[in-house]
Amino acid sequence: MNLTDLVGRPVAAIDTPALVIDLDAMQRNLERMQSFATQHGIRLRPHAKMHKSALLALRQMQAGAVGVCVQKPSEAAAMVAGGVTNVYVSNQVISLPKCELLAQLNRRLTAQNGQVSLAVDSLLGIQRIAQAMATQGAGSCMDVYVEIDVGQARCGVPPGQAALPLVQAIAQHASTSGSLRFAGLQAYHGRAQHLRSAAERRAAIAQVVMDVQRTKALIEAAGFAVPLVTGAGSGTFSHETASGVYGELQAGSYLFMDADYAANEADPQQPQFEHALFIKSQVMSRTARSTPGAADERAVVDAGHKSHAIDSGLPTTWAGHGADWVYSNGGDEHGILRGTALPELGDTVWLVPGHCDPTVNLHSHMLGVRGGLVQGSVEEIIRVDARGALT
Amino acid sequence: MNLTDLVGRPVAAIDTPALVIDLDAMQRNLERMQSFATQHGIRLRPHAKMHKSALLALRQMQAGAVGVCVQKPSEAAAMVAGGVTNVYVSNQVISLPKCELLAQLNRRLTAQNGQVSLAVDSLLGIQRIAQAMATQGAGSCMDVYVEIDVGQARCGVPPGQAALPLVQAIAQHASTSGSLRFAGLQAYHGRAQHLRSAAERRAAIAQVVMDVQRTKALIEAAGFAVPLVTGAGSGTFSHETASGVYGELQAGSYLFMDADYAANEADPQQPQFEHALFIKSQVMSRTARSTPGAADERAVVDAGHKSHAIDSGLPTTWAGHGADWVYSNGGDEHGILRGTALPELGDTVWLVPGHCDPTVNLHSHMLGVRGGLVQGSVEEIIRVDARGALT
């Protein structure tokens, strides 16, 4: 069946495995997050590396988001191709061809009152983007953020003094060619998002905020304005917001949620989000019913780690099943359910992926369902525009 | 840059991250495996779920393979679309639309002296494929294998008596409509492939062979011929071959190899294979050189678990670097290298994926390089035809 033929048909018509969005739940998540940002007077720039869909990025922007983040220039290109006019690459880029692509995209969007912006953490990175702007960005200016490492231990310079030479290098390009502008600080603590207790997350971000304040003060003391601090994720954004130092939130997972975020202790300061992303799977092998409860009793579904990412844990089964089935990994194409009252051959099993971002990356399309997973029907097919956009 | 523009260009022109095949190493692997099968008079039916490429499937068949295996009907369709005429779905299929697709493909290939065949482990599975053959397979017959569970604890009926009702059900369709044929037993012990010691792998397959022999004898005693036993993987195939019971090998990973298979103790009875699949990555963030050897010193490459699967462990770094760098997971888009004499910003780092099959699934293309990873150039672009073929 052609995918578009599914539109208007009941959920039962969806072949398995398939990536399904509960559109009602997604819409509530979208509104909750935007309401939070609006109420607190902070900009929302959702991370589109999560859904990888220009259509969903545009919906987030229509609701009030200033633009989206991505991690890769090819993701930025996919967003721009889909009509998104404000994209921030919250990551380092060293290769010159990639920098040239960003300069071209920024030049194009500048003409539409939009922009592509970029994070840096090295003098070489600044030199490369400046070189690309000189040949590909004529007449436009790129906003550049200096990334500081606030606990992720990945990219970014250490908070404090190390940021200053980068700010100065950007400022030099700003004053000579006008091709770059120092736009502020990138400060994202990824690890803090999944600290399980709300108190741990709050404490981690308190440290982050101190590091950001110290770095910001130091840059300002050197005579440079710090227009914006951008960062935060779905696990901690209320704390970055409360700090008064951050001006922009980059949360992405809130839109779909996943099993990993659901394992966090709820934080009374944050709005709660619902699972909106599911894998529809089918039982395609089943041990004999004559041995219920036997140690080896299992139901095998047709969704393995080629259907969902397992970097942040295995999927859980949808609460709507009202069952205690435990999913274990059966390889690329299989999942093995154990528990009581296991589903039978041919039955549908809904899985909640452990981690939404790389799960979406495994699919070419998401099937948007309206009216719930049981009674609902397919309302729209949402293309994963930036699927496999690795470069 | 357009991908096809890369053909003829040096390895340095490949943007990162990218999936690269060392064509020289791959060719040696291909020949070693086919020579083994030919020498031992056993059929080779490589698992195309590994490379997902019709082009590579055809090369394996040109070298002597009888056809290929896949796990999913949509993978079979991708292979057939690419010109492969003999495809075995070594997995269960319950959904009727999927069975109808298989019946259509088989009918089409039958006219070309080819076939699509299928594994079953339930009466419902037999009923569904028979139903599909009745409406979509007119005039053709499908080979059906009964899967027995020889230690994987996933699909398949237990060895022995449980296989008989399935054989009988297939035989009934064979005698009434002629739409199905009992083609033999599917017996694959996936877990045995990665038992680290050669002795453990040998012992595991010795048990498998006993289970297969017992089941085969029981079916034959009931009056049914067992034309073929098919199974085995890249970790154990010499043992299945030596058993005299298996008539067909399904090994797939031998063509590319991966870090997980490389961690196995070499088995003197098996030919050895070389790493032929690599991720080209680039250092895009680097802690300051002023603190070499500091606890936090790291080089961050632009390849994370969106570039390579991590279900069977993280990638290792290519031996050709002559370095002791250890890769740790930095998320979807980042990998973090620690060790001595770490590479510098902008340097190329070659990674060996932990598991080849799902790694290939993350890429739309593989770049075939001739002449080595350092001095070589791009010879061909190999499309991943069955990428994301989940259904």
C-alpha cells in the first residue's frame, strides 16, 4: 500500500513496525511548552534534531518558537528546504565544505529575514566559518555562539577565561569584514537532563548557572556584550528559565517524550508531557499456549533495534495495554516480550521508544494518528526530512 | 557535493561522517567465504540483511552463492527490485498484506527460474501464506522452511515433535493446491556466533546439530523428506558445515566484519576475515593541547550512534592509526576519544563499527574505496537499497 493511501484509514490498517505519532498528545505537549515559555518571557528554540521534520518545526514556530536548533549542517539544509527560516546549528563545524553550506544557507535566509547561526569552541572553527562567509556569504552576517562546557564533558571550552579569546576572534571578524557577530553563549548540560531525581537536576543546573554567570561577567568585563545565553533541555528547562541568565530554551524531546525522560522523577516546577511517539508492532512468533507461565514463555514482536534506538534503554510497552510485559532485545528485527497474559500471535503491541531522537532517524515517515491508538485513524503522513542527515 | 561526483576522487574528499567500504578487503572476504563453501560442497546463501544492497547480493551470487537471505518482506522487495532472483525470508510473517507481497514476488521470480521462500513457526503463519498464495501466487509454489529454536530463544518451535504438525500442514497445502512445498528446516543459533572462545562456539553448535538431527529423523520417520537444513553464521559456519547435516550457510557478516566478530577468539577451522567497513569521522572539538594527559583531555569526533549502531558495543578505532584511543559514546552525533597522542582538530579518524548490519541501515549509501583508507580513492557508490525496510 502507498503510504498516502493510509490517510483516513483506521489505525488497524498500519502495517508493522511503524512509527506513529499520537497527534492529540503531541499538540498538548506543544502547547504546554510554548505556554511555559510565553508565561516566563523566555524564547523557545526547540531542537529539531529530535523530530527531524520541517513540518513540525514550522508548527512549533507558528505556536511561537523563534526558530529551531539542529546539530548538523545537512540537518539545517533539510529544514531550510522545508521552509524553516531560522535555524541554529548548536554544534561545532570544522570542515570547510560544511561551513560553506552554512554560509550559503544563511545568505539565502537573510534575504527572508531569517538566519542560520552556529556554535564554535575553537579558533580554527571561527577561522573556517569566516573563510566560508568571505566566499559564500557576501553581504550577510552570521550569528556565532561560543560554547562552554557546563558539565557534558563533550564540546565547548571550559567556563571562564577560555571563552574570551574566541569572543575576541569573533569580534575581530565583526569589526573587519562584518561577516560574523558574537551572539552569546551556548551552554547545554546534556547529562543533567536524565538525572533521575528532581533535586539532582536542580543542583546540576544551579552549578551550570554559576558557570555561565561567571563566564558572562568575564566577557562583559572585557568590553563585549553577551546578547543571549542559549541552552537547556526537556529535563531541566524550568531551572535555566528561573535563573534569569538564559534567554532561550533548546528543549526538543518534550514534543514526543520517550521512556528515558519518563523515568525521571516529575519536577513540580515543570509542566509534564505525555508520550506521543509509539512503535506499532505485531506478535509474529509465540511460544505454545500450552505452557503458560513456563520460564521460556514469550511473545516475539516484529520490532527490534532497527525500529527504535536503544542507546537510552529498551522500549517499554504502552500503558494502555494494562499489562506488565517486559521487552527484551531480540536483535535488529525482533523484540521479545515476557510477562503474564502475553499477547497472542498477530496481536498489536504498542511500544514507547527509549530515546525519541535516534528512533525517528530510523524511519522515513511518521504516521500521525488522531483519536487515540485504539479507535483513531491516520490523519497525516509526516516526512522525516532530516533522516540520516549526518554531515 | 553530489555523491556521484566523488567517484575517482581521493579518500580525503569524503565528507564526514560517512560509511566507507574497503573494496579490496571486501573482495578478499567474499572470495574466502565462497572458496570455503565450494571446497566443502555446501551452498552459500549470504544474509543480505547485513549489507542491504542488491548490487553486493548480485556480486555474491556471481561468485557462486545460490541466493540471499533477508528478514523482512520489504527487504525481499528491495532485493528483487535490484535484480536479485533468489531470496529467502528467514523469518516469520503473520500479516496478510506482507504474505501477499511475498506471493507476488515469488510468482514473478518463478517466471525467471528464481524464487522467494519463507520460514514459518506457526499454523497461523502457514495458513496466511497459503491464503496469500491462493489469491496472488496462481501457478507458482513457495518453498517453506520450518524454523526450530536451536538456542536463540526467539522464534521457532522447540526441536523434536513440535515441528511435525507444521510439516504436515505444509504438506497438506502441497498435496491439495500445490501452492506450498516443505523445503526443510531453518536452524540458526544467533547467540552462538559471539561466544568468545572457539571451544564454546564449537560446543554450542554440537548441541544444535544434535537437535537438528533428532528433529530431521522424526520428520523423516513420519514419512516426509527434509530436503535441506539451512542456518549458520559468520562465527560458527565451519561447524555446521562439518556436521554433514546442514546443506546451506546463511553467514552474512563475513563480507564486512565488525568489532563484535573481531572480538571472537579465532577458530583454526574457519577462514579469517578482514574489516572492510569503516566510518570516516573528523575531530570537530578538542580540549586544549596545553593540558596533555589531563584527566579530561579528549578529542571529539563527528560520528555518534546516528552513524553506527551500538547494540553490540561501541566502535573501535582502525588499527591503521597505530593508537590506543578509546571511543566512548558522546550521543547521537558525537564520539569522544581518550588516550595518548590524541588526534588534533580537523584530523580524520577511522572507526570500525561494533555491528555491521544495523550500522549499514543508518546510511543511504556506502562509499567503495580502492587502494586503502589512506592513499585510496572512491571507486563506486553503493546504495543501501533495503535501508529502513522494516515491514
